[in-house]
Amino acid sequence: MISLLTLAMLAFVCVAFFLGRRQAIMRAGRAGRKLHSRPSYHGIFLALVSAGPALLLILFWSWLAPIVEGKAVLSLFADQLADMGLPQQEAFLRDARALAFGGIVGFSDQTKEAAAEVFGNLHRWSNAILVTLALFLALAGFVYGRGRIDVAFRARHVVERTFRVFLIVCSTVAIVTTIGIVLSLLFESIRFFQKVPFFNFLFGLHWSPQGAFTGAGAEATGANADVFGAVPLFAGTLLITVIAMAVAAPIGLMAAIYLSDYASSRVRAFAKPMLEILAGIPTVVYGFFAALTVAPFFRRTGEAVGLDVSSESALAAGVVMGIMIIPFVSSLSDDVINAVPQSLRDGSAGLGATKSETIRKVVLPAALPGIVSALLLAVSRAIGETMIVVMAAGLAANLTANPLEAVTTVTVQIVTLLVGDQEFDSAKTLAAFALGLVLFAITLTLNIVALRVVQKYREQYD
């Protein structure tokens, strides 16, 4: 119902736009005067006041209605649910809601069916109220907007102020979301560090979260806190990222230089889309490729020359990850190199420099800020990759610099720690937030370093 109502409001936006535009033209013709704002602004104004409040109501209602319906069901069935804990009550509500809308649940009983019937009735009443209020707001706004349209009405000012407020709200949402993510990581990490010493986590050499539990799942304390040493994870992340960048950075940069300065238009039109297809391949496909093709190839090659290569190795994961992020480096670097003014190339050629000398001494230094940004994006992509590491490098938290051995990364361990039903009051689960906080700090540091490099060279070449 909400989807249909939203589509109806969007259709009403189009109708209101054309009616408002037409009315403004007619008013100007009858008055024999020129409109203050263009007719399109009057149409946008009428569309905004007609459907804007209704769409905001629909958005607010879609968030609030499920909460209110759930609270109402819990209050009506409080006696039957008195012996249940909060997780069991949430599961009861999910099953009742699923039964009310034709879903399938594991098992049902009389209480769930009664709650499902209540859910259905509440939902129908909620939809009826929503439709009534939305139509009333839309019609009231339409009548108000039509009455405001006149020759002297400053519709452009109203529309621009409205869009300015909308952009400010969008920016605020992005900022608040970022702050919320950081605070959630910080608070949960503080809870973790209350259980595990900070330096034991940051500089410990042994990672085995399952070792923090003994007996019937009781969390161990004392010496067992040393099982949360994250150095092997950081070392594995760094090792795979270095291998990936050793593959992606030179290949991507050389491909960008060739496409921008050496390739013909026909070759460029074919090669660049083909290269960018790599960015559209799902990471799980790269993982299969690494596990079924690349890793066995490295193992057989190592055996042929007398090397002991693990069936899951950092080398296989890093090479395939490097292939995956080649488009990020090549495409962005190509755009940056093409943005270098042709006058710099012409001036270098006029001084007698060859094309290769011009690229090395003029084009690349001028494009360095953009190239650094491309490499930073590639590094961030490599650090955050999970599927390829799981399928090609394994889950073993080995502290090694040997690329032929199995390793794991921070992101893989975060996923492993949070898979399944977890209690968010144990050190094992809270360790995922601590890992996320450290990863955030590392990424922030990389961003700051890259910004410093960009600022330095931008001042030199702009």
C-alpha cells in the first residue's frame, strides 16, 4: 500500500507541475505583464507544496507504523509473553508479522495466530489512516499552491530556498551517519578494552578468540585475554594489500598512460570498456577464480621448483585482488592524465622533449594528486576486501611475512566474529568493533597522508 501511495504521489507531482506551469502562463497572459519567475518555477512550486508534505508523511509513517504496531501487540499479549525474554519476544513479533502478511514460519501456535490477526487489523487501519492523511495534505497543498501563483509571486526564490534546505538536510544526514558509526565503534570498543587490555590487543602476537571461552561457554579472564592479540591480523592485511598493490599499481598506471597518450581512438574505445569490465565482476567470482585456478597453479609451480606453497596463500589472494582493483587505478588515472592541459605537453615538445620524457617529467608530476587519490582508493578497496581472502587465503591468523603461507585479514575476522546469533556483551563479539575502530584509524591516517601529498604537489603545478 505504501509503495502504491508513493507512486500515486509521484504521479501527482508531474500533474501539479504541468498545471502550475500552465496557470502561471495564463495569469501572465491575462494580466499582460511579465512573470517574476519562469513558468517552470511556478510548476515546481506547486508540485512541492502539493506532494512534498504527503511524501514526508509517508516516509515518517513507514518508519513509525511498524514500531507502534509491535508495541501494541506486545501490550495486548503481555500476559502470554510475560515469561519470555527480549530476544524471544522479538522472535514472536517477527513470526506474527510474517503470518499476518502470508509468510512462512518455523512453527505456529494459537497465540501467534491471534497476534497475527491483530497485526493484520492494525496494519489495515494504519494504511487507511495514512491514505486519508496523505490525500488530505496533497489536496490542501494543491489548493494553497494554486492560490499563491501570480505574476508577482517570487516562485524561484521559494524553490531555491527549498532545495537549499533539502541539500543541507542531506549533508547533515551524511555527517550524522558518519558520527554515529564512529561513536558506535568507539563505545563498543571501550567495552571491549574494559575486558581486554589495550596493549594486549594492539601488540599481542596470538589471535584465537575461541580460546577466551572455557567450560560451558563461560568467558575466561586473566591470561586468556592474550588470545586477542591482533598483530597477526594487521600483518596479514598489510601483506595481502602490498601484494595487491604491487600488481595493480604498475599495471593500472601503465595501462592509463598507454590509453591516454599512445593508444588510437579506436583502440581506446575498445580497450577502456573491456578493462573496466573487471570492476563489474562480483568479488565472490574472483574468490572462486583464486581458490580453483590461481592457488592450485601457485602450489603446483612451487612444488615444481621445490617450494612449499600452502593450498591457501597470501600470494594467491593478493594477486587476484590486484587484478580486481586494476580498473580503479587505470580508469581514475586515465581521467586525471587526460585532464592535464595540452599546453603543457605542447610546451614540453617545443623544448625538444620526447613523448616519454614529456610523460615522465611533465604529465605525471602534474597529474600526481589525482594518481595518489586513485592509489588511495585502490588501497582502501584492498584493505576492505573479504570474499577473496576467505576463499584464497584462509582463516588462519598466522604471523608471517611469507606470501606462500595462509594468512587472514581484519575484515575477514570481523565477519567471522559477527556471523550467527551473538551476544554483544562478550569479548569475542566486541573484538569485532575494536578491529573496526583500528581499521578506521588506519584508513583515516592514509587519507591524511594522501591529502598532504595532494596539497603539496597541487601548489607546485596549479
